[in-house]
Amino acid sequence: MLTRKIELLVGVFLLSGLLAFCALVFNVANVEVKSSDQTYTLVAEFNNIGGLKVRSPVKVGGVVVGRVTDITLDTRKLIPVVTLTMDKRYDEFPETSSLAILTSGLLGEQFIGLTPGFMDDDIAMLVDGDKVHDTRGALILEDLIGQLLYSMSSKDN
């Protein structure tokens, strides 16, 4: 009977350890389980997304207000289309807002920076399913270095 209790306690201990490990993994990976009634989606087209990934944050002034949920290629225009899931608490962005793909630090991860546009009585707010038209793609470090080298070599000639 004592062996049975020990086995049961070991099983409970292992199960609680496994649950704690799963909670730690979700916390480190910054995974949040939210229902769809707490979020809304926006769509944006970029000319170049660089190293942007699904689950990259959408930030306004450093505050995370959403996440990238899907990246696809428009087969007609052949440009990347990014779907964003925004937190419903932040639903007061005017349709004149702009999106830019930015980098944390010199070689850090890429994220989307949302710059709120100007507000006016005639300007509507972004709602679920809207498309953000004012976008700026990622700056590729290799392209900038290449342009710098090319401009330096053309000055030498």
C-alpha cells in the first residue's frame, strides 16, 4: 500500500513538473491565448519584408499592440501580404496610419512599427479587415552597404 502512495505522489509530481515546464515554454515564447473577440485583423502589402516572421510584434512607440499572424505572397502582384492581429484595446488608429518594418538594434529581430496618422472628423478609424495602404518595407543592410561601396567607387573614377 505504501508503494502505491509513493507511485501516485511521484506521478503527481511529474505531472505538475510537466505543466510548469509547458507554462514556462509559453511564457518564454511569448504565446498568449486570446479569443477572436479580443482582437481584430489588418492587412498590409510591403515591397520587401526582409526577415519578418510570423509572431513578430507590432509596436507603437515600443508598446506591443499586435502580432503578425500570416505572411503570404500575392500571386498577381508578386508582393508580400502581411496579416496583423491587433489587440482590441488599441482600436483607435486612424486610416491615415502607416506601417514600417523596423529592426531592434543593428542586427536584431524585425518588427512592424505602427505610426498613428492624423485624426480629423472626416477620417475613419481602422476596423477589422481593413487594409493599411501607407507601408514602408524593410531596409536590407547588404543593399545599403552595396550602395555605399558603389557610390564610393563612382567618386574615385
